[in-house]
Amino acid sequence: MPATPAASLITTAQDSPGVEADDWHAWRNQGSYEARSRLIERHMPFAKMLAAKLYGNRIILEAEFDDYRQWGIEGLIAAVDHFDPDRNVPFEAYSAKRIQGAILNEADTLSDRAAQISMRARIRRERASSVGESADTRADTSTLFNRLVEVAVGLALGVMLEDTGMIQTLEAVAPQTDVYRSVELAQLHKRVQALVELLPERE
């Protein structure tokens, strides 16, 4: 079975350490993007291995492995772009910190976004519950006001008709209910006062 291009590059690099040194020289000193691509491809398995390790220890379970792998590749590319082979530091030791840093930073950002989404959902639920309670309070207040208006109109008509003699006719038809009406008005007055205090100032 023929080897893939990436596998060939890795094998070549392992068999001939000078090949990678040549690529670093071509990329750092000559700006060869072909050499840069070869360096990235050569170390891609290492980046994916680190991504898989961090993915296995992830906290946000909703994250996908493809995300971790992509973040690892971005960290690898940054490592290739900033690595200085003249410092005699192994590239894998240098790039490991870059790759892990890129993955963890993006994972933290994803965690923050998840927390913000959760908080916004909770706020929406609380607002919806508050609006429902306010609507119930307004409906109760509206019903009491309507009842109060009906009673007030009845009392006003009674006062207006008091000297006309018609009030006696009405009292002859209906039993005396002044005591009950007074109690009802007192209770209604207390309830309306309590509910009015719950209304916004403008209402």
C-alpha cells in the first residue's frame, strides 16, 4: 500500500533529520511557504494527539473533537510561525505549549459562552415569570376597580334619588342591605389600597 504524502514526509523526516533542518532554514531565512507547509504537515499528528488528550479531559461536554483538533492545528501553525530553531530547543517541546495554550484558551471561551447562554436563559425565564405575575396582579386590580366603580355608581344614584321618593319604592322591593354594603365597601377599600401599592407609579 503506497504511503500518503503526509506519511512520506514524516518518514523522510525521521530517516533524515537534516530534511527538517533544511525546511526550517528555507522557511525562516527564505520565507518559503512550501517549507512551512511541510513543517506543519510533518507535526500535524503531534498536534492531533495533544488535542485528543485534552479532549478526553474536557469539562464542556458539548464541545466537539473537531473543534479541539482545529484549535490544535491553529496552535501548531502559530508555533511554526514563531519558532526559532537557532535556540536549540526541540520543536515539539516548544510547540506543545503553543498547541495546548491555543486549545485551552478556546475551550475557556466556549465555557464562557455556555455560561452566558445559561445566564441569559435564566434571566428570560425569570422575566417571563415576573411578567406573568404582574399580569395576574393587573387583572385582579382591574376587576376590583370595576367592582368599586359599580358600587360607587350605585351609591351615587342612591344619593341622587334620595329626595325623589323613588328610593323608598326600591327599598320596599329589596331588603335593607346597608350594613352588608358597608362591610363590603370596607373590605373592598382595603384590597384596592393594597393592590394599588403594587402598581407602577404611572399606573
